[in-house]
Amino acid sequence: MKVGEKDFRSIWHEVADPGSVHVIDQRKLPFSFEVMTLRSSGEVCDAISSMAVRGAPLIGAAAAWGVYLSFLAHSSDNDIYSSVMIDAHKLKATRPTAVNLAWAVDYMTEVLKSYPDAGVMHRAAQGLCDDEAERSRSIGVHGLPLIEEISIKKGGEVVNILTHCNAGWLACVDYGTALAPVYLAHDRGIKVHVWIDETRPRNQGSRLTAWELSNHGVPCTLITDNAGGHLMQNGMVDMVIVGCDRATASGDVANKTGTYLKALAANDNGIPFYSAFPVSTFDMSIDDPNQIVIEERDGDEVRKIDGINIAPENIPVSNYGFDVTPARLITAIITDRGVCRANRDSILKILA
């Protein structure tokens, strides 16, 4: 995707500097565009934990490079595999909800087990990023007809899409998940408009989604987190598309806190609700959504904005980072392999 006149991915590696990986510091957006250079698995862990790097697919991609950097750091150890596995466990512990993180780390450690070579590890990490970008593009391809269908029904009038948090190219390597169909529709000339939830407490909607959609020229409007129900009641939303950090084998999806409330409002108003993500986000070992570990984050994220108190200093805070939308509220799931229903049989068919 473009930033100004230059094409960017949200993570990249430069051949001239093999011991590093570059990412956009998302904590600084939209006020400044700054690139971070990460040179160790520890720095990758810090970037993920601090949410300089966030979004399930991007977290996985960053973790893959983290395993590669760990391999470089321990290349002279007698037992490289054991040393790297210590760093791998630290990477996995940074964000417990996103399944892409553990998936990417496990993939890289399996490569290491079979081919303990820097060149092979480098190609594996780069290949994972390239594949992630292609998966996002494919999500866009499969989701595009859903937007086209509504556009045709409306006689070419604007399709109003509500999204929550940030599931665009910043959260992935390129294109995005929930926003990939939006970008493809816009680029094809379909009239689209996106309602952007601010997504408290870290404001990924107002700071990230608004920035990237505006930068690409997609018409959009920022709303408070709780305004979506009113818009739906008044016929101002045609569809909802959100991302996902972990999905059960039964089709329940864990996404940023507030997603469940949007799904309830969409269901009550007969508005289609879609979750978009690559098939790697399915955790087929989980049937019960209660088995998903929901990350609880620092209360200061709620008490403060950029270090400024907006609540009594010592007020107790509950700050769950995610909630789970049950499959019964999901119209369909948009994946890189096609669109499926939110149930085990349909999911198994898409995975076959």
C-alpha cells in the first residue's frame, strides 16, 4: 500500500542489513511516520508487547523474523535449537490471544529443526511474509463480490461499511483482512464509505484505520465506539466487516473488545456481519470459545491518553483486550480460500 508516493509493507527486510528487520512504529501514527529497526528477538518481543507492532497477521510475521534474529544471535552456541527455543517461548508469551503468533513461531522452529542454516531461516521468514501478503490479497478477492452485490442492489449508490479496530494493511503485511475487500472495491471504482469505530482505549480505529483509509483515498467517517447501533437503526450501515485474532473450530471469533456488541446490533437490524481472516487464524483445537485466552491489558491504557489522566488516578480498571462473537451472529467468514459459514462443517470444507 502507499504512504504518500511510496509503496510500503508494514514489515520488511533489507538484504544490505541481514541482521535486522524494519517495521512502522504504529504507536506514533497518525502524528508521525517513523520506522523502527529491530535487531534481536528481544527487540521484536518489546515491539509486540508495546503494540508498536500489532494486528494478528503482522504479529506472526514479526515473530517469524524474531526467530530468525534469535538464530543469528545463537549461531555459535553448542545447542542452537535449545537457545532459540527459549527466545521462541518469549515471543509466544507477548500476546496470548492472537493464534498467528504461535503458528508463525512454531513454523520457524520446525524449519530450524530440519535446516539449521541462516539462508534457509531467512527465506522462511521472508516467504512467510510474502505468503501473508498474498493471503490478504486473496481475502480481498473473495470478499469483493459481497460488496459488489450490495452495490448492484443499491443501483451503484455508496455501500456503507462499518469496521472495528484496525484490520487493514498496517495490521497485516499488506492489503489487510477486513479492509482488503474495501481497498479492492475502491480501486475497482465501486463507491464505498467506511464508518470507523474509534476503538478505545488505544484508538486503533481513529489513529490507524482512519489514517490508512484516508491516505489511500477511501471515503470514511470516524465515529465513537457506541454510535454504530444508532447508525444501523437508521439504515446508514449496509454491512459490517471486522478482523479476527483467533477463531474456534465452530466459527466463534475473538476480536478487539466491542466487536460482540457490533454483531448484536447488526443481528438486531438484519445487517450482514462478516469476519475476515486467513485460515491460519482458525484454532481447530478449540471448540468452546471459553477456551480462548482473553488478554487483559494495563489499566493505564484506560485511565490515560498519551500519559494524560482522563480518570481518577487510582480507579480500578478492567481492560480486556478482546471479546468473542459467537458463530450464530456471524453471516459468513471471509478467508483467503473463500467464503464459508461460521460452523464446523463449512470450516472443514474450506480447510480441506
